[in-house]
Amino acid sequence: PPTVAPVIDPEQREEDVALRPKRMEDMVGQREVYERLKIAVDAALIRGEPLGHVLLDGPPGLGKTTFATCIPRALNVPLQIASGATLMAPKDLLPYLTNAEEGSILFIDEIHRLPKSVEEFMYPAMEDFRVDITLGEGVSARTVNMSLRPFTIIGATTRSGLLSAPLRDRFQVREHLEFYSDEELTEIVRRNAAKLRIEIDDAAAEKIASCSRGTPRVANNRLRWVRDYATSRADGKITLDVAKTALKMLGIDQMGLDVQDRKYLETILRVFHGGPVGVEAVAHTLNTATDTLTDEVEPFLLRAELVVRSPRGRKLTTAGYHHLGVTPPADFRS
Ligand code: ADP
């Protein structure tokens, strides 16, 4: 079993709900994605037709589920939620398809985890709103064609590269979510402090934002922790000092990296001499799942240019060495 907890614990998803914006207009950042989705939504409303299928990709915690829950509200249609991880066979997906009301949304999280059989079962549903169901077995098996009410699939994935081309092509709208700027995260922290009814200084909000790996979900988690700290150890108000002390207690550094991020970097440095090293080897050494590293840990470290991906594996950059307080070797070339 992994010794290091994943950055984003699925159990925390419940907690996301309270701070999740209800309307697309209330979402901070992702302006271009927002504008394009808004146009697609408005057009669907005007034409009275279902929205085209939407694929959202990007690292965890950037707002895929939030978009997927705001869009049906904007369209005033029902939402069903499923996860690619639990749809093991066509029969698991079928009830969602037959329940889908006209124009409604079916959100499939982690859509890259759908088995091939389910994926193929979905093609005619997406294209022509019909499914082919096989009844019986062996020689007596027969296929029944069943029509569905026109509906919309919103798929979310951390890695659209894992999606097969035929599946990807069936989404009319494809959007990639990027990490948030410190200013955008500061705004999210301020708004959510108000929702949590806690007073926060501007400098403290900026500090929490800059320590949140460009990710709203991380900002929310950090904010909740700092709030607990302020409640139990300070007079309930989040000042810059309170924020700094509380974040330090969690082992979060200047750049917002947590213990797991640093363990990853330190493993490449100390065990693999700075790389290049395959991610599987790093995962094995850390006793953690490769997917956790590629989906949750690496995206931000790559964006922060602390590591690079080369054909021969992961490598620390000069900035990566410096972040660990180490001078790169004399013959180091990045
Ligand atoms: P994902 O589905 O990409 O993993 P979520 O949509 O669940 O991410 O986002 C996690 C949390 O981050 C949400 O509950 C919400 O509180 C916050 N969040 C995400 N995107 C935004 C945004 N654009 N504006 C404000 N808060 C956001």
C-alpha cells in the first residue's frame, strides 16, 4: 500500500461541494474556456437542442466537475453523475443512458478508465442516440436496437492522451483546463473565506493562494486548514503570520510544494542522481502508484519547471536542484 497519501484524496470530494460555485458566471479564471462553453450553452438554449458532447481535460482539482455541474444548471436540465472507474461493462452504463431525459447531461468522470467494451457501446449512443443490446447467449443471442432520448455526455479526464481517437472525436467540444494564476487563486481564497465565515487579511489570502500549486481544490484545502489553525490557536482571524505558521506546520514550502512533492524530487535527486529516470522507478521507490505521480504530483512540478520529461525519463532542472538546496553537478546540462 502507498505510504504517502495522494495529494487529492477522493474522500475530500464531498467537501468540495460546499465551496463549489453554483453558476458558471461565479467561476473564477478559465475565461476562454468559460466563454466558449457559454456560447455553446446559449446556442443550445436558443435552438432548443441538446448541447454537443463536451470533453474536459486537465489535472485534478482545476474545475472539471464544477463546469460539469454548472452547465446543466445553465441549461436547466437534470444531471446524472457516473465514473469511468465503476462502469465495468455495458450493463453498468445502460441505466444511465435509458434514464437520460431529453437534453439532460450525463457527466462521466475519469472517462479514460472506461473499458473498451463500454466505450464501444457508447459510440452509437453518442452519435445517433441509440444502443445495441445483446440478449441471450451463444447461438440464440440476438441484438436489439434501442433508441434513446437525445442527451449530452460531459466527460472529464486527467489525461486526454489516454483516450482512444474514436472516443475523443465523438466530443464536439473539447476543452483543456490550465493551472490558475496566483491572482485568480487569491480571489477564490477570498470568496471562500467569506463562505466559511472567516476573516482573512489580503496578504494572508495571497500567501495561501501562492502556496496552492495553481489548483483551486488545493487552495480550498489549505484555507480550511489555516482556518482550523486560526480558530484553535489564534483569535479566529487569518493574518499573514497565522497563514505562514499554519502552512509551515503542514510541511508546505515557499512554492507551495508539500511533503509528497518534495519526496518525489528528493528521490530523483538522491536515489537516481538527478535523473533521467522512468516514472515507474520513482513510483516504486516511493511505494506509491505511478498514476498518482503522473496525474497529481508531476503536472505542477513540470509546469513549475522543477523537472522535465525527456525521452529517457524524468530529470531535475537547475531550478529543481536549487529548490532542494543543492548545487547542480559541474557537468550538468539541462
Ligand atoms: P476537478 O473535477 O477538475 O477535479 P473540481 O471541479 O472538483 O475539480 O474542483 C475542485 C474544487 O475547486 C471545487 O469544489 C471548487 O470549490 C473549486 N474550484 C474549481 N474551479 C473553480 C473556479 N473556476 N472558481 C472557483 N472555484 C473553483
